[in-house]
Amino acid sequence: MAKTIKVKNPVLPEKEDTFLTSKYTSGAALTVKDVEGWAANDIAVVGHPGDEQAEGKRVDNVSANFTLNLTGALKHTHAVDQPVYRSDYDQISLERKPSGGSFAEIAEGKFNIEWDERDGFSKVPVAAGVDADTYRWRFYNTGTLLYSDYSGE
């Protein structure tokens, strides 16, 4: 029986790190007000987390001309003055422990964090999950290959 596990998204700063100074329509570059402190493998979250069409993408490199070059295009158009937040992570690694077993990452693999979910939770489907299973998760950065600490069980 399939289950869906809700994972609370990483906490981002209360104030944006920067904001768009030109409209984003396509491509893999964001023109922003300030690039100070940004680095390759940071995750640029465009839009307020929880707002419709908020999305994140890993930064490939940072240009001195106020550009965050991303590893790929965003899905949505974003207006001038949209906030851009910095996250350390872009994916969720969910682990399942069956009754009497040990923890292992679910067969579906890692999932992208859903920054546009109004309740602040990403939903991770687990095809093999049952009510007696125990779960834990940690966040993952696809660029640095680093994980956060584990959640509670």
C-alpha cells in the first residue's frame, strides 16, 4: 500500500538574500541586486517559499555582474523584485525502516524540495510504505553531495 510522507522544508532566512532586478522568462541566469555571499552549489529559491510557483535551482557559478548562473532553467516566469532566498539543500533523502529491519533510502530515490507548497511541507510518495514502518529524512545538496543531519524518527 502506497503512503505519502510529509517532510517539513528547510528553514530559510526570514529576509531574502537578494531579489531579481530584471524579469526572468527563460535561460539559466538570474540578474539580482546583490551576489555577495553567494557561491557555486548554493540553492537559489526564487519567490517566497509557500507561494505558487516558488522554485529552487542550484547555482553553477556567480558572476561579478550581479548574475547567478544556474545549472538549468526554471519552470516559471518571475517578475522584477521577486525575492531570492539561499538554501543549502535542494533534495530530500527519505529512509524507511520496516518493522524488525534497518533504515535504507526508499527505492524511489531522492526528491526535489517543493518550495511552492503553501503548508511548507514537501510530499514524498512511498510505494512500499505501510503503517508499521518508521521513517527519517535528511536534506541533500546535489552539487556538494552533502547531507544535513537526520530528522527524528
